[in-house]
Amino acid sequence: PEPDTPIIAMVSRLVSHKGLDLLREVMGSIMELPVQFVVLGSGDAGYEDFFRWSAGQYPGRMAVRIGYDEALSMAIYAGADLFLMPSRSEPCGLSQMIAMRYGAVPIVRSTGGLADTVRSCQVGQEDGTGYLFGDYDAGAMLSVIGQATGLYRGDRTGFDTVRYRGMTADFSWGRSAAAYRHIYENL
């Protein structure tokens, strides 16, 4: 309902290794920022209850749907400005790549496949596609959420450049196969 306020989205299983304990620590601080928040997922009852409770605390600014709906998930990816994925571990991760393709700038913890697919746009990185935080720490996550929302509000052209880089990133097997071929040729 607030067109100039960034929408942060999460489409996820609601389980501990997805970093949801970090959100529990700082949800109030996140919602003090000018943001809107959307969550779609199901999982542990404690996290489901936490998100239902949070939605009740921020009516009109936070929407939560417990369960999974493929069409709704795609609409969320497409409508989001930022995509939050603070996983404790993530061997591959697909959601951040889906989010980028749909134009949502990812905010991820620098681990596993998230670190492999999201290039930092912090501190003037010229080829960045999203925001990363290294320490598994709620304050570190909150800091990069602040950076991302600051870029959205303060430099929409810069934000759209990051968004475009993510939308055009190549995660195809063709690129990966060429990289492997190059490695083997150099052996």
C-alpha cells in the first residue's frame, strides 16, 4: 500500500537453518525502517506463530501466508524489491537466483551457494547483484538491510542498476560447463 516504500520478501521453509532466529532478534528494528515485509512459507510451528504474531503487530505493512502456493510465490518474487535469505547454511540455494531473475535484489548471508551466486554491491562494488553479510549475527543482517533500503530510497537509479545486473546474471549450465572446460584445459 506504500508505493515508495521497499517491499522485503521471504519465500522459504520456516526452519531454523534458514536464519529465522536472526529475524526474531531484530524484526522490530527492521520494521522501524520504512519497509513493507511479505512472508510465504511453512515449517516449524514456533516460526509460523512468530510470523503470524509479527503480521499482527504491523498491520498494513507486513503480510504472512503460512503454507505454499506456487503462483503466489512467483507473484511475491515479482512484486518484491528486496529478497531476504539469511540462511545459517545453504549448499546451493535457488531462491536468490529466482529472486534476481524477477528483479528482487537479494540480501543473503555469505555462505555456500548464496556466496557463489550473489556478488556484493556494498562499498562501491561495480558489478554487485545484491547484499551479503558474513557473520551469523542479527546486527550484521540489520546493517545490510539498512544499506539496501538506503540505496532504494536514496539512489533509485543505482538500485535499479543493481536490480538489472541480477536480472541479467547468467546461472546457466552453459556458463558453468565453459568454466569447467577452461579449468580442465589449463590442467
